[in-house]
Amino acid sequence: MRAGQSEIALGVAIQRQLEAGPHEWAVTLEGQRRQTRNEAGLPDSRTGDWAVGLERAWRLPGKAALDSQLGQAQRDLAEAAAAERLHNGARLLLESWFAWLRARERLAHVDEARATLERENVAMARRRELGDASELELMQMDAAFAQMQTEHRISEAELAAEMERLLVLFPGLPIPEQVSLPPPQPIEGRPEEWEEVLLTHEPALRLARLASSRSRLQAQRADRERLADPTVGIRVAHEKDGEDRLVGLALTIPLGGSARQAETDRSRAEANIASEHEAQVLRDSLAAARSALQQARGAWLAWQASQEAATLMSRAAGLQVRAYELGESSLADMLTARRLAFGAGLAARLAQLDALEKYYRLQIDRRELWNFSQHGTSVLIQP
């Protein structure tokens, strides 16, 4: 993103350079000694000659206007590139933040399940000592607790890795001790309205359009360059030790050749490539917008379904615990039911995070979370 600010400075410098034009004043200095001979062919006299000239090439009509347009296009392109860097940085922050949240929620869920199994494992060991539980039941409980211990260590390592990644990518980012997750919001509005807004604010599409426009201007400028700029100069000469004094004007007109025509053809081909690239970026952006919208809506529906599934599985696990306490079910059935409830609960938490991430991704893309200005800066609109 800091490089984006330098890109803007580069674009401004190129704009000034193009508006100033490629030509500058040039001074020419000449000095020589003149030797004359008499009729017999012998040296007769020596005199000193010198000349001073001032010359400059001038852009033909129409070229300066195109250069000015090219300079503005270059500046707009640099600002769009900086805005795209900010946009991609916001997406990276969102992705990294939710990766950390997922690891955090997974560890918290595993902690809850491990604490429950630890208490029951201690109780089972006590019952075994009293002869109220079989060796098989104790082994099953030990195995369940060991499995949860393994998942706990894996979750701890995953959280530490995501934390390190987040802090390396965004040094100094404050990490809260407590995180309150809001319920995901449904995606309202017609798909056509969303597509229009997302395409309007898509920085990659704006960048491609500006690049295509600049390439067309460059092709026009190259076509004008087939007629070269003339050079006009004035020359003052002092010859024969001042006996002769000369003042003259010089006009130099370069003759265009195959190289200038090749440059025009190259610029036209580059303009065609940029135009095709713009069309491809438009298709990609439209496909990405539709996909993001459908994924966000699907994630919200998945979260709703996962909430219901988690509730039902939790009730089923509770009934299995009750049945085991009454001697109507085995320990293996109870542990299986709890395992399924654990998975459903974790899936519900992760589904909530997935729905939230996709919702905020849309808010970033439509500039309702951060607004990325054309000058490559960003403003936080809402927390």
C-alpha cells in the first residue's frame, strides 16, 4: 500500500513530463581556424571563425493536447492502482482476521468438550475403583478423552500459527481478548442491483478500463508521430576575424520512415490487447460478483441450517446421556452421540464465521465498510 502512494507520485511526475513535452532548447557552439592561400598556392593568412546557435524542436498541432490527455490518464491509472492495493489489503486483512477467528472458535469449542470429558473421565475412574463401571467403559472414556486432547493440541497449534501470520502481515494490530460475534445478516436486494454496485466499485475493472483508455491514446499519439516535429534554430556566426558577420535561421524536418510506422502498428496492437483485457476483466469481475453474492446468501442459509442441526444434535446427546444414566444405553452410544453433537456445534460456529466473512467481504467490495478513494487512501465507514 505504501508502494501505491509511490505509484501516485510516479504518475504525477509522468504527467508533468508529458505535458512539458520531449523537446528542450539546445545551444550549439562552433570554433575554427581559416587558412587562405595566394595565387601561388602558398599560405597567405589565418583567421578565426566562430558561430553560436540556439535551436529547439516544436510539437506539431494536436500532439501537445494528446500528451496532456496521456498525462492525466497516467495519473488516473496510478491512483486506480493505489486504490486496488488498498482494496486487496482490506481483503487480506479480512481473510486473515477470520482465519484467526476460526482457529480461536475451534479451540474454544474443543476446550468446552475437553473440560466435560475430563470431569467425566475422573468420575469414571472413581466408579471403576468402586466397582460400579467396567474396564471396557473406562477404556472407552480414556480413549475419548485422549482423542479430545489430540484435537486440543492441534487447535492450539493452528491458533498460534494464525496469530503469527496475522501479526506478521499487520504488525501492531490490536488483538482483543474477548470477541463477540454478531448474528450474520441476510443479503437483501435484487442480484442485478448488487452486480451493478459491485462492478462500479471493482478496482481491478476500473484499472483495466483506464489502461485500455490510455493505450488508445498512446496509439493516437504514435499515429501523430509519423509526422516528425520540426526543429527551428537561429545561428550567429563571426568569420574572418569579424570581417564577415552572419545571422541565419535553420529549419530541420526529420523524414519519417518504416520505424515510425512500426511504432504506430505496435501501439495499435497494444491498444487491441488492452481492450481485450478489459473485456476479460469485465467478465471475470461479473462472474466474481455473482459468485460472491450467491456464496454470501448460501452461507447465511447454511448458518441457519447448522444452528438447527446443532440444537437437535445437542438434544439427542442429552437424551443419550440420560439413557446411559438409566442403563438404557451403552457408553459407546453416549460417546458417539456426544461426538456428533460436538461436530454439529463446531460446524454451527464455523458456519456463523463463514457467513460473517462473506457478508463483510461484500461490504468491502461495495465500499460500505471501507471507502477507497481515487487518491489511494481509505476511510473506515463502520466498525
